[in-house]
Amino acid sequence: MYRLHMKTLNMQQLCSFAQDSQKIDERLVIIKTSDVSLLQNYKVIGCRILLLVFSGELDVETNGRSRTLQRCDFLDILEGTSFGIGACSPDLDFYCIITSRKFLLEVLQNIVPGPKDYFTMLMANPVQHLSANGTARVFKQIRLMDEALSDINHTYRTEMVRTYFKSFVLELGDLIIKEKHLPGYSQQNMVVKDTLMANFMELVWKHFRERREVSFYAKELCVSTKHLARVVKSCTGKTPHEIISGEVLGLAIQLLKNEEVLIQEISDALHFADQAAFSKFFKKYLKVSPSEFRKNT
């Protein structure tokens, strides 16, 4: 595969060098202030990432976009987004929980904390700014989880971590609903629309490099192309094709920023028929060719 993968970590790779006191096998890892260097030379992808800054500043990169997180900022990254940590201020105090949607659903048992259409909110903006009091409440839950995780000899360590993790997510969901004055879910079980949207995105993240036709995803999800289009449009304001193309474009931009990767290699990695087809696709969205984009960044 392309060379950028040399500096990319998935959950399995991250767990291979995280300490036992930081993880529950390959289901959950907690990175705190003293461990920040662990992630600074890598990009993490294929994971659900929940990061809360209690004090100080932290530079992060999501799908090639740089931003600075400040005190009381909460970042929620979905599995298809690449994530990296950059520079941090000396007074930084933060926690980063790395897990998966599967583990979240197992722990929550299909409870959906947080505001209605939260999934859509995350796709538009993964950062929420919380109040100081609310941040302290949520941080307390994470600290309890971290303490339970660190006690590797505790007989019920995994169960304790799961309990505190659930408490953290529920506390966070309540906080976002109340502070943003948003409606919560009227029922505890995930509605069909949300489940279909989440499953669609999971398939897109898995297959977008090779498959860009909407009919493929509709068939995999056992729904009609029209029904999938209606659901995706109602959840995101975008068509399925726009979602898929956005993922392709996002990865292309990341790869173009690495000058060691040839444009032909990027075209091949994204399964375009040839470099000309890739250039046509890229120029359609950004109005410049891949080579021009690379030259100007």
C-alpha cells in the first residue's frame, strides 16, 4: 500500500505498544497528559476517539485539517476519520479515550445518549465547547475510569472500567443536551434511520477506496438505492455519492501533503482507472489539479 500507512495506527497496532495499565485488550485505550508523546508521531484511524481538554491547548489534525483545542473543548472522532496529535502547551491536562463504535454499543446496550441527530452534528463539527463546571463533571468520570484501568490486579477491573465508561458517556450526553439546549432522544433504542446511517458510514469507511457506486452500499445494507439516498439526505443534507466522494477527496488531500507519495501511487491506491481520471475527479471538487494543489500547500 501507499507509504503514508507507515505512520498510521489502527486499534490493534496501538494496543500492541500501549501498557497493560492503559488498555482493555483491543477494546479501549486511555491516553493522558503524561502519554501525549505516544501519539505525536502517528495518525490513528479506524477508531472512535473521545478527547477532552481540561486545561491548556493541544494541536490536533483530523483528516488533514489542523485545529487547536483549548480548555473545555471536547472532540468526538468517528471511525473513518484520521486523527493525529501535534504540539501542546506546558499546562496541558487532557484525556483521550480510543475505542470503537462496537464497544460503545456493547457498553451502552443500545442506549443513545446525547442530542437527537448527534451523529449528523459530529460529521459537521466534531468539537463541542463545554462549560467549566460541565467539563469538571465529565473529567471526574474519566479519572475514575482511568484509576480503575490502572489497577491491573483488581478482580473486577474490566467491569469497573465498563461501568465508569458508561457513566462518562451518559454524563457527557446529558451535558451536551442541556448546555446546547438541544432535544434528546425521545426513546432509548436507536431509531432505524440512525442505525442505517451508522452502518452506511461504516461500509463507506471500509470500502470507499475501491467502491464508489451507491448501488453497492444499498445492496450491502439490503435497502433500495432511493431509500438509502432519502435517509442519508435527511441525516446529513448530502447525497450518498457526496459522502463517498468526500471520503475519497479527504484521503487524497492527506496523501498529497506527503511529497514522498507519487500522484500515480495515490491514483492507484484510490482505484482510479488512471491518473487522468483521478485528476479530473480532484479538479471537479477543488478547481485545481492534484499537482497544483501539492505545489500550493
